[in-house]
Amino acid sequence: NIKDRKSMSYASGFGQLPNAGKGHGKSGYPKQSIGTEEIRQIVGALNQIPFNMQLTLFSFDEKNPHELVELLQAIFCYLEPTKHGVDLRRETQEETAERFSEFLKVLGYPHPTFDVNFKRSLMTGDKKVIYSILHYLMMALEEHKKRGYLSRFLVSLDVPSHMLVDEEMVEIHNKYKELQEEFVATHQHVDQMRQESMNPKDLQKKISQLEQEKEQLLNKISHFKKKLTGNNDFQELVEATSHLRKEQEEGSRLYEKLLEQRAQLEWCEQQLLITKQKLIDAKKASGSNTSPEKMLEALKSEVKRNRDLCHEVLGRELMEKNKRLQQVELILSEPAMTQSEVDRLGNEVKKLNRDVITLEEKARKSSNASDDKLAIYKSQANMVSKKKEKIIEQMKKLESEEIALEKLLADKERKYSEQKGTKYMNKDDFKQYAATLRQKTNEYKTKKNLLQEVRTELTVLMTTERILRQRAEEMELKLQEKEREMGVEGVSSAQDKIEKISEQQEQLNINKQMTLEEISKKVTEIEETLKGKKTEMSPLIKKLRELKEKFNRVEADYNVQKQKYETAELRLDNEKKVLVAEVDKLETEYLGNETKYHSLNIQGQILEILQKKTSSELEFRNKPDKRLNAQHKSYTDSYKSQLSQQETMLKTLRGQQRSIKDNIENNSKQIILFANLKQLLDAKMRSQRDAGHAPQELGIQDDSHKGVDRLVLRDQSTVLIKQVISK
């Protein structure tokens, strides 16, 4: 039993080792039957590292109970080699079952009792039990390996309570507990370091990638150096590009900072709008003389609606997504199927489809629609089920539409509240809104006409631009011909490039200046906004500090009380264990005494009956007028008479047996002769009947002798019988 719960839990997320012998809830019970999917998962896990057993479903199903126990032993040896690295041939089945049960308790296997039946199932290699254990172990193998490692140090030793009276023993026990706590702290630190540190393989990959990038950059630099050697403006170009890069990095950093500040500003504005809306609603509720009870009911109804929306709609969607995710994970975790297995399953599907079609035809032929009394009800049930499915689909569609409309309504209300400040308008406000809307409509029509005129003018300008471009291209061609004639080809294009570069440089300088001014302006605005937010948040920060101090005090008090609780719990667990041991001992003594009592009681009854018979036998012998019955004087005479009868019967039966053995050969011959005689007589009667002669009597029945019925044959028959006997 694991008693010290404080040393059983740690911060790495491993959780708490379960208390052995304590039952689990119904949800924690193991599966009573393992299906095909679970067996596929077991086989897939056994085919992976570290086992690599190369099993199939067929070979796994063919394993006998002894092989299943050996497989379980191999998995336990992997999880905890120091305790389970033993040979099964060197220990009895009871010891193996006990060792398996104790380790399963440590691993938290959800079995309620771990009783004798469970251990017997382990000894006999029951497939249901073994498969359930394998599925539980293989689905979280690394977690169980970690749990098995920790069980060596965190499973508390059972120290009898009478030994804890000794001061030296108490000191050793306390030191043992301190070492356990130190081990827990060290293990937490190691887990944290492992989680924070990167994998060496990942680091090696990253280093190799960075080295490749470094080589590429060096190649590019050497290429550019070779290309730009001898250029007088190279140093100036390098300085300009480095300055540009620094400015770009600074600009990107400022842009990221600007985005962060904008996000914070949007969040603050959103909170401000929500607060204003709540203030307006509160003022409206207080102005309309609404009672606190009504306000509370309204809030409760809103909370209930939101909760229903969250639990029903979103919960259903979440469950569907989780189911789909589990199905995909199961599909991905299944081992790859060979083509032969695919063909075999395809043939099985075809065979099953043919069987289904055959059975449907038989059912259709055997069933008569007129005699089927349930046909009407079946059709009605099918109609109702179809209607139910349609209604469910319609309900799902309506729920999704309702959610979309609620989102749209919330968005519209938020936009409207940003513009107007409230969700509701009175009559005057609505008139003013209608007048504003009419004014905006007129403005829209005017600007639409203006836009149409601009588009028309744009069409004319685009046509003019196209014509001018065509003319410019023609002039460019003529100019190039003139340059070729004069021997100065490319002068005009070089001049155009120089002018474009100068214009781009001027525009770049202007944009850079404007960008720097805008950035400085934005930075000053952001700094002012931050100062304002800091002044607004200073009271909240002060309050937060006070709450932190209060939290620290409460946490310290909580830790003290927790330590007291754990100490009391440990003491009560020890007392409980002592009481349970005493109760078990007394119960064992009680059962032994009860068995002894019933045995002695039965023996006493038997002796009493024998004593009565003995006293009766003495009376029968000593008193002449006393008799057991009319035939026998006493029990001795009765037993002797029965014994003599049995001996007489045995002699008679042995004489009959001897007579049968002696005459068996003659009797067998006689039976054969009479059977042949019967066949001959039957043949003679059939021949006379076929010849048309009336059947003659072969003999007469003689019943003159009392108790004897015999047939007396005539002369011809006698002659025939003699011939048959002589032959």
C-alpha cells in the first residue's frame, strides 16, 4: 500500500500513484470484453520499438495461455527490470500471480478487488484478463515505465505499528521519508530540465542547417566581392546598404511595437465600450424603476442561455470533433495491411453480401404480407423514424443558423454601439436617424453620379494614354534607328535610366523622411497613451500587490494545515491497517472455529446414532421379549440374514453364468439352425404361392400340455427338416 501521498505526487504531470487495494469508480473499471480495434492496437504496439515482435492478428490470437503469461512477463520486465527480471520456471504460479497483482496495483490498473479469482485468471492465462491488461499497458507504455521506475523509491515500506514505538526506528523511518521527499524534488527538477532542454539530435540538425546557411552566405559574399572588385563606389555602396539594413530592422521593430500597441489599444477600447454599455444598461434599469429581483432574474436568464449554448451546441460540436479525432488516431495507429489481408477481407465482404442477399430472398419468399400482422406497425415505425431523422437534421440546421444569426446580431450590435453608444432608440432619435439617413442617401446619389463622370473621364484618359504610348513607341523606334545610323546606339536608353534612377533616389529620400516623421509622431503618441494607461492602471496594480500579499499569507496557512492533514491521514492509515489486520485475523479464527464446530457436531450426531444402535442391540440380546422385527431378533441376525441372502444369490448367479458359458457354442448353433429353417420354410411357402397351389399346413399347433405351446410338423416337413439337419 502506498500511504505517503505527499511523496507520491510531483509537478511533472505524472500524477499520484494509486493506493493499492482501493477500488475505482465504474468509469475506471477495465473493459470486460476486448474488441478487434483494441486487439489491433495491442498488436501494433507490440510490433513497434522496443519489442519488435512482428506479430499479426492471427498469430497473436493463436497464442496459448502460457505464451500470453510469458508475453506479460516480458512487458513487466521492460517496465521494471530489477523486480521482474526473473525466470518463470523458478517460481510457482501463485508467486507469479501475486507479483503481477502487486505490480498492477502500483501501475494503477483499474480493477476493483484483485481477489483470488483475478489471480487465478492470471495463473491460467485467461485471454479476457490478459488482453485487458495488455491494452491498458501498451496504450501508455512510457508513462507506465516511468511509474514502474518511481515505484522502486516511492512505494512505502510496511512497518508494523509496534515497531514505531522504538525511537531509533522512528528516526530511521523519518529519515526514510525525508529521502523520499528529496527524491521527489530531484525528480521534479530533472523532469523540468528535460522538458526545457532540447534534444541533441534536433540541436545537431539545427547546427548543420546553420552551417549550410553560413556556407551559402560565404559563397554569395565571395561572389559579390569578385563581381564588384575594381568598382570605386563599392565602399560607399556597402555603407549605404548596411545603413539601409539597419533602418529596415529598426523600422520592422517599430512596426511590430506599433502592432502590439494597436492591439492593446483595441482591447482597451473594447473593454471601454463594454463598460459603457453596462453603464447605459444599468442607468436604464435604474431609471425604469426595475427592482433588484428582476435585474437578478434577467442576469440569471442570460447566464442560463449562455450556459445552454455553451454546453449543448458547443459541447456537441466538441464531442463530434473529439470522436472524429479519436477515429483518425485509431486509423493512424493501425499497422499497415498487406495486399493478401486486403484481398482476404474483400472476399469475406463479398461472401457476407451474398449471404445477406440469400437470406433476404428466403425471408421475402417465406413471409406473406397479408399474414404479417406487424407489417402495418413496422411501416409506421419506419415512417416515424424517418420523420424523426428529418426533424433532427432540421433542428441541427436551425441551431447552426441560430448560432450564426446570434453572432451576426452581436457583431451588428457592437458596431451600432460603437457608432451610437446604445442599442435602443426612442422616437425622436429614430426621426433624427431617418433624416440623417435621407441626407446620406442624397449624398450617395450625388457621389455616384460624380463617380460615373470620373469613370467616363478615366476611360477617355486611358484611351489617350494608349495612343500616346503607341506614338512614344514609334518615336523610340525611330530614335533607335537614327542612333544606329549615327553610331551612338544606346545613348538615349542610358540617359533614361540615369533619369529614372535619380527620380527613384529622390522619391526614396522623400519617403524615408516622411516615414521617419510618421514613426516619430506615432512613437510620441504611443508614449503619451502608455503614460495615460499607466496612470489609470496604477490603482489596480497597487490593489494587485495587496492581493498578492494576502494570497501569500493564505498560501502559507494552507501549507501548514495541509501538512497537519497529511500527518493525521498517515497516522489514521496506519491505525486502519492495524485494525484491518486484526479483523482479518479474527475473521480467520472465527471461520476456523465455525468449521471445527460443524465437524464436531456432525461427528457427535453419528456417534449418538451408533450409541443408540448399540444399546438396542444389547437389549435385543439380553431380553427375550425384545425383538428387532418379526423375522430377526437383533441387528446382528438381520445383517447375517442379509449377508446369507446375498451369498445365495451370488452362488445362483455364478451357476447361471457357468451354464451359459458352457452351452454358449451349442446355443449359438441352435439359433443359426432355426434361423436357416425359417428361411427355408419361407422360401417353400413363396414357391407354392407362386405356383398357384394352395398353401398346405406344415404342422398343427399342440397345446395339450399345460404351459407349453408347440408346433407338430407333418411327414414331408419332417423329412425336409431331417435333410436340412443332415446337410
